[in-house]
Amino acid sequence: ARSADDAARYLRTAQLFGGMATALAAAGRLYGDAGQPAEAADRLFRAGRALAAQGSAEQAIRDLRQALVFAEQAGAGPLKSLIESSIGSATRTE
């Protein structure tokens, strides 16, 4: 998961935002597999926001919904609210 985080940081610096979103989603899934739901929720939320900003609403909603599951598992109420809001925004642009 840390390697995917590193890749996301590099891609963001290089302004390769599509690749950054992919790396963030991969990191989120890896953190989820490792039993770290708070980290998974954060990465998938960031991936979803990046995808929504790029106009990839369907993919964004998928990652955001997965982030919501992890946020609920982690008991991350404030992040859960942000994710729910982002899902609503992405749904309206779909």
C-alpha cells in the first residue's frame, strides 16, 4: 500500500491526475485488504474526488461507495459525511 501511496504522490507532482487516481484507489484497496479501514477510506475518497473532477462519474461513484464502507468500518464520522456529499455530487454529474 505504501508503494501505491508513493506512486500517487509522484503522479500528483507530475500532474498526471488520472494515474494518481488509479494509484490512490489501488492503495485504498490494499489498505482495506490489510485491515486498515481508515486508511482505505481516505485513499478511496481521494481517488473518487479526483475521478469526479476528471468527469469519470461512474468510476468515482464506485470508489466513493467503497470508501463509505471502509469509513463506516473505521467509525470515521466526519469522513463518512464528506464521502456521502461527494457521492451526491458525483451522482448529479453522471
